[in-house]
Amino acid sequence: MDSHLSDAVPTKYMNALSEIKSRFKRVLDQMVDDSSSLLEMIRPAQDSKFGDYQANCAMPMKGMLGEPPRKIAEQIVAKLEIDDLCHSVEIAGPGFINLKLDDSWLKQRLTEALPDPRLGVPLVDTPGTYVIDFSSPNVAKPMHVGHIRSTLIGDGLSKTLRFVGHRVITDNHLGDWGTQFGMIIYGYKHLVNPQAYAEKPVQELGRLYKQVRQIIDFHAASQQRPTLLERIAKQRAELEELDSGEPVDDKKKRKEIGRRKAKIAEQQEQANELEAKMATVQSDTDLLKLAEQHTDIATEVLTETAKLHAGDQENLALWNEFLPYCREDIRRIYDRLGIEFDHELGESFYHDQLEGVVESLAEKGLSRESEGATCVFMEQYDTPMIIRKKDGAFLYATTDLATIQHRATTWQPSAMLYVVDHRQHQHFEKLFDAAKLWGYDDVEMTHVSFGTVLGDDGKPFKTRSGDTVGLEGLLDEAVHRAGQLATELNPEGNAAELQEVAQVVGIGGLKYADLSQNRSSDYKFSYDKMLALKGNTATYLQYSFARVQGILRKGNIDIEAMRNDPVAFCFENDVERELGVSLIRFGETLDEVLIDYKLNLLANYLFELAQTFSGFFENCPVLKNEDEDLKQSRLQLCDLTARTIQTGLSLLGIDVVEKM
RNA sequence: GCCCCGGUAGCUCAGCUGGAUAGAGCAACUGACUUCUAAUCAGUAGGUCGCAGGUUCGAAUCCUGCCCGGGGUGCCA
């Protein structure tokens, strides 16, 4: 995993943007005290007609220097030593400085990238150690679409951080110590089918989990539904008193009415859900019979869980027996997604450290008793972080603190990233602040949050009885759709190859649909969108790659020879230069990605690169070119494009195929 | 009540540490396969960037207020 570190070489490659910035820095440092914010105003040009890069720093300097921005821009340009890098430096509009890369400089970068497996992307100057916590499913429960974001974003960030030269430790903080084990232990003791368990333990445990869940939900729903309906009726009556149906002038009152209506609708929705859960059981006579036999199942499950936590021999033995099966179950999905973890230290790993965590915080005077619970109060929050319940049990905050302690002492990371959905934001704020007070104050702790997965209706995706979209089914469907299209487009294709294409395109499309979106936005789940195979999709990028491979194949090109003995790059057509500029931006894109851990910037970059390539593909014949040097130059551009796409996609965890 | 996030084209979303005429994909419409892969390309159409103020050379982007939606908010994770 650390191979990029072991063969690290001194940075010989240049990143256009940082090189331009360093040239500007020399000038700006003579003019102002602090140039850092001004340097950030140098960025890729918004429109290619302005050049390749633009510096917007002259305008804000008006306030500092009291001169017209255009004049300041002129002074900057006069002092700028950048001729070798940019052949055209122009001032435009109110004081924009537009920069166009010098072609020979650009060609030099491309020539360096060609034989380089890293495509000219420099390694970071100061490698850090990142512990990344992601995926973290509860074992023994089926994985569903809600788990996909953390898994994909975490994996993508790990790969990207590693690629630029950081040391990365991935840790899957499994939920392997919770109530779900009480459920399968109870299920195993009362409802198991021994033969099925002997033959297919993973499947049987899954069945037991589901069945126990259904029965618990059934009883809970039967109990809650009448009171809920009663409450709704009462609220309806109150609403009628308030809202006569006449138009209401009073704004506050109108708002109140709206609020109550929404609340009633929400509760009605809940009631419907409860009814659905009841119906699931009632429509199945065997299940209904079981439900009637196990009326105390909810408390029994809690008892089994408590016994497990207390070290009960029998339950602990069962837990030890079940856990490997549960891991195997989720492993199957990770295998299909091509995801591996360095560590899988679940909640159970920490349970015997929790007492010590609470003691340590108490010793340092950071916690105190309040209403029977042990709490960490911090002045910036009006509610405490509770680390021990009044009944003595620990909470996830306690486990998370133990985890920080373990990671910090074991790996001495420079950063710990938590790829967890945004609803836990406050929890992480408190957790990080508490950890800092506790002494872990020299490590970056970041909650890499992401939006909730919403259903088709735009409402938060809920794990309801039955109608969740299981992750495994989603993967199957993705591969199936890709396979259908592949077969349609290549009716004479070889079956094994088509199957390979279906896998790569189907899974890749699913991943890209998620990763190409800004992680902080809520995610509206849609089959059609996640499984789309045209437009801005992984398929488009994979297709670009395959097109290049087609050319290389048809031209019978000796690729190694071409890479190691290149001809001078030639920009005959504008789009060739455009492609070249796009290619050398791979490295700076990765820098951008890692500033805020936003992988969608990489996806966007790759899409734009592929679009530029499509333009090149249309307008620039390669093999049928008479001019041998031009042909070679174009082959070199093709090869670089394909490898950049392949490498970029690999950082997103997406594969490519030679033919599709 | 308080706190956090969001509201951009018919749909799904980029763009948000202020920058030049607001972008993409899908859907719609018009064209391009005897051509290195048409899973593609070229083009057309589509927007009071929730509303109202403010800050300034310049605001989708920053500030304030409001409207709408979602989430969180002391013993779940």
C-alpha cells in the first residue's frame, strides 16, 4: 500500500498552477505584506478564450495600494518573470491578468509525463499519515443503499491520498457489538432451522435477523398504532378549531396552521408505516403464529444483548461463532466493489477499554455526574456529551473516544478522517473538541460529511420493512443493465468479454453516479440515474479509454517504445493543444480534491478531459495520418489521455476495459 | 425555541475562500455512422440563481431579515 513512498523520487515534475503562483509570489511579496490570499486568486481560466490561467489579484489590491487596478496589473506584469512558462500575458477588463502557457513548456511537461507511471504528478513534499474511518456498517444487517456513500467516498479518498504520496490507514469501524446480536442470538435460540444453519449459515443468520426484526416491529406497531391514531384524531380536532377553512389574515396563525397540518401528515405517514409492518406479519400465517408465540421478544432481545455485554459464556460463544459469518457476508459486497480495508476494528474491539476512557476523563477533571449520567460539559455547547448512561452502560461517544485514543497511539496519524453522513455533524464536533481537551490536540480530525440518501419521493431514505433497496440487488441490477446494453451494441461479442464489460461498466457507473456529485448535497436515489450508461457517466470515460485502446490495437503500436522514445508533441489543431493543457492539469486537480476532500472535482475533471478527447477524436485522425511525426504525436496524446482517465478512474475505484 | 444544511433550466445536479455573457447531464428539437468504436459528435431551445435589503469596481457566491424544505437538539448510532 505504501509503494508510492518507497520509490519516492525528488520532485522533478512541475505543476503549472503552483509554478505560476510561485512566479507571482516573488512579485507580490515586494508589493504587499501578505500575498497568500492574493495567490489563491490565480486559477484556471474560466473561459479558454481568456487563456489557460487567470490572476484576479490586481483588483483587490486597489484597496491596499490605492491605485487603479489596471495600473497595478501593469506593474505586476512588468516585474513578472514568466516568459519561459507563459508566452502571452495580457491585462483585460478591470484588471484581470490572463496567462497562456507557452507551447514548448507545455510540450515539455507532456514529454515528461509520457514515460512516467505517475503521469508527471508530483508526490507531496511532506507526506502525512491519514487514518480514514469509512463504511462502518452494522454487521448482521443487510447493507442497503444508505451505506454506499461512505464506502465509496472513503475508498476514493484513501486511494487519492495514497496516490499523491501520503501514508493511509483505512479502518472499517464495524458495528459488531450492538442489539442486532441480541436479535440473532435470540433468533438462534428460538427460531433457527438447524439444517439451514448447517448448510448456509450466513443465509440462515440473515433470515433470523429479518424474522426477529419483523416480529419486534409487529409488536411495537400493534402497540403504538392505536395511540398514534388517537393523537392524530385529537390534533385534527384541535386544528379544526383553529382553522375554520376561511382565509386567515394573521400571518402567525397561518403559519401555525401549516405547521400543524404538516405534523399531522407526518404522523399519518408513520401510522401507515406501522400498518405496513403489521400487514407484513399478518399476511403470513406462519409468521403471525410465531409473533403470537414471542410476545416478549423485544425485552428478551435486550436481555440477550445485555448478557453478551456482561460476558455471559453462552452468548459470547455464540457471538464468536456468528461474527465470522457476518463478516463473510459483508465481505462479499466489498469484494464486488473492489474495496479492501487495512483494519476492521469494530466496536467490540473497544468494549473493554471504555471503563478506562471514562476514568481517564474523570481524572483529568473533564467529566462530571449530572442527572445520574457521566457527562463532558464544554462551554461552547449547551448540551453535554454523555459518556456513561445512568444505568452504567457506555455510548457510542465513549467508543469513539476509545477509538481516537487507540488510533492516535497506534499510528500517530497527522489526520483522522471520518466519512459519515451529515446528520452526525454535531456529534463529531463535540467528539473532536472533547478529544482535544483530553490531549489529542495535534492531529487534524475532520468529519468528511455527506448528504443523506433520499428516496425517489425526495424524503429521507428510510429502512422500512421490506421496501429498502438492498445494496446487493442494486449491484446485480447495475451489472444486468450494463450487460444488456453491451450485448445489444456488440451482438457478436464474446460472452466472457461481455460479462467482464457488464461488471466493469455496471459497477463503475454506480460508483461514478455517487462520486461525481458534491458529497455535501443530499443524494436522491434513483435507479435510472445510478444506472445510467450515457452522458456524464463512468461509461463515457470508460468508452474514451476503450476508443484509444482500439486505435493502439489497430495501429499495432509498440507502446513501450513510443513512451520511452517520444517524438516532439505537435499542436496542429487547436483541440490538440486543449487536450495537452487538460492533461497536465491532472495533478493540480488532485491538489484541489484534497483541500476539501471533494472527489466530485476529480470526476468533473475526468469528464472534461474525456469531452476534449472526443473533440480530438472527431477532428484529428490518428492512424490514417500521412505525416509520421504528427501521427506519433497524436498517438502520444491518445496514450496519455487513456492513462490519465484510467488512473483517475482508479482513484475513484472504477475499472476500465480494453474493448466495449 | 436553539443549532446545522439546502432552495440555480422541465428533471437531476455543478458552480459558492466574490470575478468577465450563470454551466453540465437527462428529457425535447435539428443534423452527422461505406470513416481510428454513433455507449459518440455538432447544433437549437430552455434561467427574476427562493424573496427583500446591504457590503463594492464587481454578488448565484459575503452580511442581515424573511419565506420554503430537510436534519440535529441529555442517556440510539
